[in-house]
Amino acid sequence: MAFQLGAEMLDACVLGILSRGDTYGYSLTQEMTRNVDISESTLYPVLRRLQKDGCLNTYDKPVSGRIRRYYAITDRGREKYGGYRREWARFRASVDNLLGGTENEE
């Protein structure tokens, strides 16, 4: 990918995944890396920041004799995610305008 994702875009992507349901760190990392170029070492600070900001909660769950840490979006996180979605729609429309339209028009 030619474009770098900034902190707010990473936050928005993580909140987007968690808006669909709770998940654990490795699964979240896999989902992100299927779509964008990101490493685990980048993702975990994002999760800590979102948790510190009150956007995520964590809980531990035993799975096959091991403990997995799950992440869940909070009401505050859902509000923030909604704001990111609205801002993304405006930003995308502006960039599409600058680039000469949408992919469907080519």
C-alpha cells in the first residue's frame, strides 16, 4: 500500500473491527494485516491507547488451557467510531473529487 495510516485511521480501523464483536489480539492483528500493512508491534500500542481513552474494555477468557485477552468496544468507543465514519465519508468524497471521481467511473 502506498499510503501510510496515521494514528486516528488505525484507531478507526480497530474500532470498526470491534464494532462487529469482541475479539482477541491475535485475531484482530490477522484481520488488520489482511487489509493493511501493519505489524503486531504497531497494533498493541493502538489497543492500549484506545483502552486508556475509555474506548475499549478487556477481559480474559480461558481457551484450550490458555488465557486469551479479549477486547470489547465501549459506548464511548462506539461514539468515537461513529464520528470516524462520518469524517471518513467526508474525507473520501473530497479525495475522490480531487482524484477525478470514483473507481466505478473508470
